[in-house]
Amino acid sequence: MTEILVTGATGRIGSLVAKRLVALNTTPRVFVRNVEKARSLLGPEVEIVSGDLADEGAVARSLDGIDRVLLVSPVHPEQRHLQGNLVRAAAAAENPLIVKISGLGTKLTSTVDSGRWHAETELDIQRLGLPYTFLRPNFFMQNLGYGLEHIRKTGEVRAAVGEARIAMVDVRDVADVCVKLLTGEVDSTGKAYALTGNVAHSYDDVAAILSKLLVRDVAYVRQSLAEARTSLEASGQPDWHVQILLQFNRAFLDGWGSAPNTAVERLLGRPPRTLADYLAEAVRESNPDSGSNPFPS
């Protein structure tokens, strides 16, 4: 039986993957800092190893007997070092397949800090000879759900991406791809995929869809990058978080993430979820995964 380790298992991708694996009668091992939260969220059907990526001993214990790993962790300035602890431990263990979640602008010369950090970790994985599949979602639809209550109250969708079109993807589709890879149902070893929906949408599209769903006028209010910076700084986020979010906005303005592809459909054997369907679910509030903070602390 394949032994699977899920890192970030109380986060939005990791928790979905762990729950889906349990539903397939698999007992995933989850590596978490908060055991109580993990047990409450995931139930008794998972094996829990307590620790974090900074603890090299705990990382090594979590990998004992593991064949496949989902590597996902919050964006952080020490990301390469933290994820590197797991990568190095994996190379010293059984050489498990690493399914790594990266993101927008993943390349060594990226002007998006997190994209550069992801690329550095991807290179570390390759240099150590670990089998891998890299997944690079552009933008989660759930990021829109996080701001839905504000939109309901004000009738405004605010963003600093101008007329840019973005090929958004539902986080549940990303989780489904992860499960296919972790269970071995799909073998994409040595490949990297940008994960998108089938259509690139502008924020005018988002406003139009929400106008119909909320039965009220919703307008897209275009912010300048300076206005976005002021708003983000007022929210109390760390400076490096603010910087990365502004880099995302600049990247979208420059057309990054505007090209949809068929990777999700090819890997899952079905079309990806549409933005209209996701927003309809989020508005009905029937979906517990409708939206969460895209940059949790």
C-alpha cells in the first residue's frame, strides 16, 4: 500500500487533499503544528505527526516509510529553507515522489518573490534527484470568496489589475489533481503544470456574474497600485506580504496568468469548475470551502 504524507494539512489545499484521501479509504499521514486543530478538522482517520518544517528531527520522523509527499506550506521569506528541510530529508530517506505546490511566476528570475522561492525549491528537488511533479496554480477562485461579504455590503469589487484577464482555478480542482498524483492514478513524474480554469476572466466579468447572483449592481472599482499598497498596509500585514501581493498585481497587469490551458482537464478527465459555478456556490454559502484568507499568518 502506498504511504502518503500531507504537509500543510490544516491549510486549504492540504486539508482538502487529506479529506479526499480518507474518502478513498486511505489513511494519510499528516504533518501539522496543531494536533488538536488537525484532529478536529480531519477526524480520526488520519495519522498525525506533530511538528513544523523548521524541526529537522520531526521532518525526518514524518517521512519514515513514506512513498509520496504533498509539499505545500504558507508563503514565507524562509520558505526555501523550510521546504528544503523536507526535501533534504526525503533525499536521505526513501526518495519519495514530491508533489509540490508552487504558484504564479515560478522561475528563478521571477519578479514575484514567492515565484522565485518556489523555483529555488523546485531546483533543489531536481538537483537531489527526487521524483517530482510541480503544480503551479495561477490564482484561486476562493480568493474572491474571501472578499464576498465586503462585496455584498458595498456592491464593489476592488482590485489593482486593470483590464487584465486571469485564468483562475478552483482550489478543489487543484486538490483533486494532487490526489490523482499521490495515489498513483495518474503518473506525471518529472513534469510541471500551470493549473488554470478553461477561461480567463477579467474583474469586470467577476462583477457581472456577482450582479446577477446578488440581484444588485456590483461594480469593479479599479485601484492603482499605490491605492492597493495603502489598503494592504492598513490591514496590518507584514511588509513582505504587502510586497508580494503588489508583485502579483503587477504580474497580472503584465499579462501573467492570462493564458488558460487544459492541464486540469487532462489530469482529471473532466472540465475544471467554472468561475460562475464557484461564485454561485459561494453566494449561497452552502460550500464551507467558499473562501479563506489567501495569505494566512
